[in-house]
Amino acid sequence: MTGAAAPRRGRGRPPAAERADGPGARERILEAARDEFAERGYDRTSVRGIAKAAGVDAALVHHYFGTKDEVFAAAVEVSFEPALVVPAVVGPGPAGVGERLARYFFDVWEDPAARAPLLAVIRSALTHEAAAKVLRGYVLRRVLERVAEELDVPDPRFRAELAASHMIGIAVLRYVIRVEPLASAEPEAIVAVVAPTLQQYLTEA
């Protein structure tokens, strides 16, 4: 007589032996993904490599995040935290929104842990549609467009794209190409110069 049948697992959930059980498993995967994407770029990073770096089975990565594109998006979202930034930037009102947005942007980029996956996004977006999709989705729609829409200005998407082009251009020159003197300038000095332009994009009718 055979033993009782093993209990059925939920759809997509890996067995216990593959889970590397612990409340920090998802966070370890995200941290490993950020490091892998930053070091290897989008093209050379794999779900298997992320799993190995996190000390888990690849099935657990798929369980939490699905595809490599989704892991990539989640790793970038950790840096930007759009659910937190929109109220912080918009909440105090239209006055000073350009300065708050610029300061938020540089706070993220000046943090080495946050900068690494963002550099991977910028570098990879030029040649990989998946990375470009993350840049559009998490930088533009989930941050800048929401800021513009909350401010209730005409053509919020167009204005968000102008603001994004301004800030991403600065990021490329300062953090990727490292053009001087921009690369060595104090963040507050850059904020003081770019804030009025962002203010105009996001508030003037």
C-alpha cells in the first residue's frame, strides 16, 4: 500500500527545499539582482545568476518576480520608491516643486547602493528594449507623470517627458560619461540651476 499523496503546492510555488526559507529571501534576491545588473548589465545578467548570487534556487526568483524583465523592474523600483516620492514632491504644493524633484533625483543618484542599478538601466536602455521599458515605466510614468498629473497642468505627459529628458541627460553626463565640471559639481549647485527649469515644465500653464 502506498503512502498518502504529497500535498499539492500552490501554483508556481517552489518546494521547500528550493525556497531557502526565511523572511529575507525576497530582499536577498532584490539585492543580488541590483548587484548583478549593475556589474554585468542587462544583457549578461540571468535569472540563474541572480539566484546563485542570492543563495536560492532559480525557481524562487521566478516565484517572486516572474521573468528577468520583472526582476529588473523591481530592482529599479527599490531605488526610486515612487509611492513615497510623489506625495513628498507634490504634497507641499506647486511652489518649489521643481527644487524638490531635483533634490529627490540627486538624493537617489548620489546614494551608491541606488546608483548601481540605475547606471545599469541607463546603459542598457540604449540597446535593449526591456531596459528602455523599465526606464519609461518607472522613471517617467510612475514618478514624473504622476507628479505632473497631481499638479493638474495641461499636457502632463509631454511636460513629464521634458522633465525626464532634462534629468536623464544630466545623469548620463554626470554619472555615465563623467563630463567635467558637471561630474564633480556639488549636487546642491546643480539643483539650484535646474530647479527653475523643472518648475517651469511642471507648473506653468
